[in-house]
Amino acid sequence: MCGIVGYVGEQQALEVVLGGLRRLEYRGYDSAGVAILSGSDLLVERKAGKLANLEKAISEKELAGTLGIGHTRWATHGPPTDRNAHPHQDCAGKVAVVHNGTIENFEVLVRGLEERGHARRSDTDTEVVAHLVEERYDGDLAATVRSICKDLEGSFVLVVAHQDEPDLVVAARRNLPLVIGLGDGENFVGSDVTAFIAHTREARAVDQDQVVEVRRSGVVVTDLGGTVVDGETYHVDWDTAAAEKGGHEFFMLKEIEEQPAAVRETLGGRMQEDGLLHLDELSMSDDDIRQIEQVVIIACGSSYHSGLVGKYAIERWCRLPVQVEMASEFRYRDPVVGRSTLVIAISQSGETADTLEALRHARAQKAWVLAVTNTVGSTVSREADAVFYTRGGPEVAVASTKAVMAQLAAVYVVGLYLAQVRGTRDTDEVRAHLADLLEMPDLIQEVLDRMGPVRQLARELQDAERVLFLGRHVGYPMALEGALKLKELAYISAEGFPAGEIKHGPIALIEEGTPVVVLAPRHALQAKLVNNVQEVRARGARTIVIATDGDESVTPYADTVIRIPDTKSLLTPLLTIVPMQVLSAEIARARGLDVDQPRNLAKSVTVE
């Protein structure tokens, strides 16, 4: 998830673009770059690292002009280096392109471009767009971009400038957000209103597969066929600080809303034309994968909970034994791993000290190590044998939401890929499971749209002293995650248990009015979960049940029912996690706590 800004107007574009990038840097800080049309030249400057590196590089350069585009990057294709930083250009240096998202068919496009004589100068998927503009441009940049968008697969926002069109920036979107800023004698585009909030609060959203022509005199929006489309403008009431958070009071609330996009990005580009999985990041050969006899997942905190879900998926689909280990304990018990062991190390930042040390121990024992991380170029990704990048975008809040959601999607993909290579699931089964996964972003959004009653429930529970979470099968790891979120954010004593264990001790904790959250989506163990709800309610618990649409079996025993859409039982964690995130964040908010920076916690634990 990258930050993008484009400007045409009367001001010096460099200052406008840099100002927008400063406010967008939370969206990506691997590298940054700008392109300014200065006279008849399109001047590009880009640097790896944070925006300050770019600002230092251009501090003594003359980049004067009133048209510019800029980008702050969260790396997906290619490491965060100068050569991979945006904007990207064509062979002649007349075109500049910035991009957010994933072009899933870029490899096919690259091969065609190389066969036609284009020289590739980066490792990114973005560069293909610049070369395609170079090939197709006939004096109408907007028409060229419309033509190219028809040939692109995936999710993207593109912003394009051409030195032959000194009063035009063209932008396009599919699946990812793009917004227009409307000024007086100047106009803007950006990833969100943060990009231009210092200059205008009049905005217009861009709909799916639309192309925007931005000139200082006005803005025209068309569909991919070139037909002009209408749209409503709106006034932004937020101040600059709020705009950085998308109008939310806290980054965490914004990041919860970004989860459909995070899952979509994690899944994007993984499927071949035949409908099967292809993982570029995995350097292991098919023969290596077939030799695996056991899987060990190592992780900490929320990543550990995503690993527990991965255990269910991999054992189900691959018929391989899976252990899930706390990374902080792994190397101290002399684990039995070797060349026939696949160790999956999960870390959002890729710098978690305990996970790194566990990874190193596993490699010393000759095990294969696959890293699942959100951060390109992180230590975990460099030291592993193979890496799966979740591509969920930067996460600012300390308590993980969209990062763990992306990890859940990633472990499902890894499980399916192992099953595909090892032949434990046939081709039709793999395709069917992939189809189910690809529906999940829309279902997650549907859950998010239903969260009003959960926010009200949070206000009712803000004074609770203890909350229990119960689940079975894949619901158990999510019960652990729900309890962790509540502890992290609201400082409430909370525990997650397998629902079948409630009578083996935890039921003693229940007093009159104790809130108990039961994860009870439709499942083969549904009848047992209904019994568990009855048991705790009989002891005075306030029962809050997360249940599937249309399932009334638990309704008579629930004080509150939170509904989620129906899906395959193995995939329900992608849905049940959402109301628990919202509940925890809103309870913390009601208690007047800092949702983004809970006390005593850091985003990345880099020391043991």
C-alpha cells in the first residue's frame, strides 16, 4: 500500500507534492520519488529509505515546474532500492508513472516488451506501464491509459505524466482507492485526501475502472470506454491530522477498515492462467516440497495465532503433521527438525527478535525456512530460504489488525500451494478453495459494514473487569486473538479457551454478568458449541455469540448475537476476527485510552 499524489496548477509542484508525500508517508516508507515537468523536461528524482532521503537528494537541485507526481513506497515487487523506487520511466525518459497495487500479469507483459526491444531497468511490475505508454502514445495520454488498463490484471492505482502534455496528469484505479482534490486554478489526485488537504477540502471519489484527466482548468472522469461519467463532490471536514487517519480518530480504526484491501493484495498475483497457484517468492523446488515430512510454524503474539490457523489448514489439505511453536521458546527445548522439516517463520515486521533467533536455530539444524512477512528486505526475509510477502501495507497502530488478517490469508495460500505441489488435493479442489479465498475480501467488507451494534456493545462493556473468549477448531486461535486484543488495547483481563475446556477449570471464573464471547459460526461442532453457550449462561454469563447468517440454533441462549456471512468453516477466522478487533478498539476508546499506542507495548519487539 503506497502513497500517491499528483498536481497541476499555479504553485511550484515540488513543494505541493513533497507536502502530500509527508502526510502520506504512513502508507509506505521504503522509498520515495517525484517527477516534475520543468520546462520541456520531465525530471525524476527517487531515493530508497524514508522521505527525508529524497528531500536531502533534491535540496540542491532545481526542480521548478507546476506539474508533478510523487510516490512513497511500500515495496511489493523488488526490494526497496533506488532503482525500484517510483516514478518509473520509459526508454526515452518522456513518461513517468507511479503506482499502488499489484499488476498480476506483469510477467507476461514484460516478456512481450522485452521481445519488442524495451530494456527493463527495475524489478517492479510498475515499469511495464511506462513502456506500454511509450509504445501506444499517439498524442492522447488519457486514451493511452484507458487502453493499457484494459490489458492489466490485478488491483492498481496509476498516475501518469508525459512531457509532451504539460498541463495534464492522468490517473486510473481498480480496486484500490483514488480521490480527486478540486481547487481554484489547480487540481490534485491522491491515495486519499491527506495528499491535498493542506490546499483544498473539496474532493471527489473515483469509482472502479475510471480514468481521471487532471488539468489546472478542471477535471474530467471517464470510464474505460472513454465515456464521461458524473460524480458527486464532497467537503472534507477533517483537519490535516485526522485526514492522515482517513477521518478516523485512530490509525487502528482506519487499518481495520483497510483489511479487505490487505487480503486482496495478499492474494493478488498468486494465480496462474490455469487457475492454479504460482508463488514467485518460493525458491524451493517442487522436489524439495515433496520431501517435507513435517511443518513447524514459529511466531509470536498475533502472528502465532495466525500460525495456529495455518496448522488446521495445512494438516487438512496436505496431510502433514504441523507443530506451532512460540518463537521465544523454540530454540530452548532442542527441537527435532532437519532437512525434511519446513519451518514457517511469521513476522509482520520481519525484525522480531525471538522469531529471528528461532529461524537461525532452525537453519542451523538444516531445516528449510519459509518467511511470511509484510516487509520487503527485512532481516527475516533475507535470512530465510524462501519468503512469502503478505503485501498488506504499512501498519501504524501497535496492536495488529490488517497485518494478522494478511497473515491468515497467507497461511491459507501456503497450505494450498503445498497441497497442489504434493498432490494431496487435486486440481479441481485447489481451484475451488482458491475461489473461496478470492471471495473473502468482499465478505470481510460485509462484516465491516455491520459493525454498528458492536460499537454500541463496546460502550456497554467498557467497565467489564474480565472477559472470556471461547472457540472450537479454528475458532480457538481466534478466541486467543480476541483475548489478546482486549488485553492490549483496553487493559482488561481476558482469556481465550477451547470451548471444550470450559468445564475443566475456566468456568470457575464466571460470575453474574461476566461477558463471554463465543465464536460459533456454522461448523461440524456447532451442537457442542451450543451446549457450551448454555453452560456458561446457566452460571450467569452474559453471552455474546458470533454466529453465521441464518443459524438460529444458538439464538435462544445468546444475550447478543453478532452475525457474519456464511463461508467455508476453515476460512471463518477471516470473518470472526473483525468484530473482536472492533469490540476491543471501541472498548479502549470508550475508556479514554490511546488505541494506537497502548502502554508498555512496541510495534516490533526487536530484543529478547
